[in-house]
Amino acid sequence: MKFPLLLFPTITLLLTSLIISPPITLAIIGVVASLFLVLLALVFLPYFTELILSDHRPPVVGPITHQLIHFHKLYDYMTSLAKTHPTFRFITPSHSEVYTADPVNVEYILKTNFANYNKGEYNIGIMSDLFGDGIFTVDGDKWRHQRKLASFEFSTRNLRDFSSVVFRSNGAKLAKKISLLAAAGETMNLQVKRYFSIGPEAELKKTIRMVDEFVYELIRNKREQMKDANLHRDKEDILSRFLIESENDPENMTDKYLRDITLSFVIAGKDTSANTLAWFFYMLCKHPLIQQKIADEVKTATEADDDTSMDEFGVKLTEAALEKMHYLHAALSETLRLYPAVPLDGKSAVKDDVLPDGLKIKKGDGVAFIPYPMGRMTYIWGDDAEEFRPERWLNNGVFQPESPFKFTAFQGGPRICLGKEFAYRQMKILAAFLVYFYKFKLVDESEEVTYRTMFTLHMDKGLNVYAFKRF
């Protein structure tokens, strides 16, 4: 027989009273009750105070404890709240946590008054163990310095050409591996495995040490290569660019700083794209007609035929061919609209402010925009907001981008994702390879895949599919 959790303190006190004298037992009960009342006061007194004294503040939807209660389906819970209140807040003992799905407010936070909304100590504290002083966890001069140097690299043709070669090569390798599983009629898990398994604190620290060893070795090897007089010293990649810069400022640009920078870009490029592709194939399995339409477009764009080998297909998958794949681009964007790689992005108010909708923000408030709920709001996307419909991105068959403050998967304003086009190219190449050669079908077509509440939108139990050769 199972007892309700709340009965255990009562049972414990009753058993204690049989051993300890009644006066001491009463004293213990009094202390426990007092502590419990203090805890309730800390949580609920600020909540009721803010509930009464609204003063043009965002609507209060509950104390911060509600997030813990709904943690398993947190982003769906946020979605239900945003349908009623485009901007709302939870109350903590010290401040409010404000969330907005209003594109006008999002533009104001990310662009118009960018200087007033930084990462904040709380958000930095959550990510600093892993990312350190990398670009995703810093503000001010450090952020501007890293952003400037990285932007040079992302704008070079070298990175585009080199990355495309790597993506095509990996696409062919993956397609060949799937060929073996398809021929055997075996199931496969299309959820791409994560580098890190974030678990208990001790396990996290152990994992981070392993990551550190890898990245520091990478930095040492790259530095030795650059010392070789027989090798050119062109800024051929992001790490090379930062290493050359570190020679001018070795005191500040230490190996630890370089480690934080390198790891930030590695994780940003790997985790987000991998998760998005998993959701993309889930959507294609749910919508076989869309899957077929993408396959037809890829065939037309590459001018491949039924006899084209995987290696030959890689050669045909040129930049010009990728540019013609408007429907594939739209389907990937539609996936990111409904399943954004980062479902919630938090910032902190530097000083008091008023949002465009007239709602007041106080200094120290957490202020977040919420891409996952935003993709499901009818007041943003229309009555079919929760439908997977790539056509919403097309005008006469040509892809039409949306405002980054409406489609927030890549942020917007000064911190807009540097690797946006890089990510699209990577995903289009891998998706084109797989969809051209295979049809994908869920092992259990009645299954509704859901997420695990994490920093990125990771599938909870993977994506089990069958692959069937198209030719």
C-alpha cells in the first residue's frame, strides 16, 4: 500500500512522540510548523501583494512554483497561458518573471531597447558551468568582441564552401548506413544523440571535465599547427581567427577564454540543427504527401534520376540546386516555427521600463520571449497556427521570410544567430539526401512524440522509424 507523500512528516512526528517527551515533541512540531508557514509566506505573500497592486504590470498567472508543477509539459503550459495573455508573469519572492509572445514586445526587447535587456546573473549562472565566458553567456564588451570576430568568419566564402563539402560527405555516409537498415527492414532511431547527458551535478562536472580535455587539446594542436612555418596562417576557421587575436591580447584571451568560445560554437551548431532535423522527419512521417512533395522538388532541383548513386547525388547537390529548394526551405522553417530549437530565451531588465503595450517592467525582472508558444498563437499566424503547413512561407512558389520578431527561432536584433544561413544549408543538404533516397514511416503511427523539458527542444524518447528505398 502506498501512502500520500504528505503523510510521511505526520507519521514521523507521531512515532517521534512515542519516544520523546510531549513538551519536546510539541516544541519540534512548533518549529516545523513555523518553518512551513515562513516558506508559504515567502512564496505566496509576494504573489498576493502583486495580484492586488497591479499598477499596469503584466497580468499575474501565479507564483513561480506553478512552473515546477507543470515542468514536464512546461512549454505547452506556457502556450495555454499565452493564448489568454500575450504577456504575463510569475511571482518570485524577489522579483517577477515576465514572458511575452507579443511580436511588438519581442522587437522592443531584442532590438529597440536592446541595451536594457541583457542575459542577467541568473541566466548566466545556469549556463556558465558549461559555456563559461562564451558568446551565449556574456554581455557588453566580451559579447561585442566575440561577435565581431565570429561575424567575419561566418561571412566568408571559405566557411560556406568548406562546410558544404563536409555536409555533403556526411549526408552520403548517413544515407549509406540507412541503406543497410532499410534493406534489412530494421527500425532506426532518427533522434540524433546528444554530446552531453545532463544529469546530477556530480555527473555534469565529470562530463564537463571530459569536454574541457577535448577542447584544450584542440586548442593546443591548432596553436602548434599555426607555428609551423610551412603552413599558411590564414584565418581559415573561427578558432584560427581567435588564436591570432589572442597573440595581441594574451592576458585576457587565455586558453580558458578560447575554450569557452570554441565550445559555444560547437554546441550551437550541433545540438540545435540535430534536434530540428529530428522534428522535421517526425513532421514528414505525419504528413506523407509533404514528404513526397519535397522528394519531387529535390529530384527536379538536382536533375538526379533513379540511377543516380549517393556519391553522384552529392556532386549534383550544388549551391545552385539548394537555392531552388524553396519548398524544403519552407518545410524546415515550418518545423522551426512549431518546434524551435530553443523554446524559451530569458533576459533580465537592467532598469525600469515600459513595453510598447504599456505594461511596466521593473529593474531586476526576468524578461523572456517564448518561441514555442509564439509558433502556436492564432493572433500571430492565423487560425491554422497549430497546423504544419509549409505553404504559408511561399508566395508563388518562392520562399518568403518572416520578421525575426514573429519567427523567433534565430532570435532577432543585434544578437540574431550568426549561423542562421549556415544551419539552413546543413539541414537542407542532409534532408535532401535522406528524403531523395528513402521514404520514412513511424514504427507506431499512432504515437505522438513529445519533448523533454530542457534548454533545447529535445525529443523525449527518440524517433523510431522505418526507412524504405524510393528506387
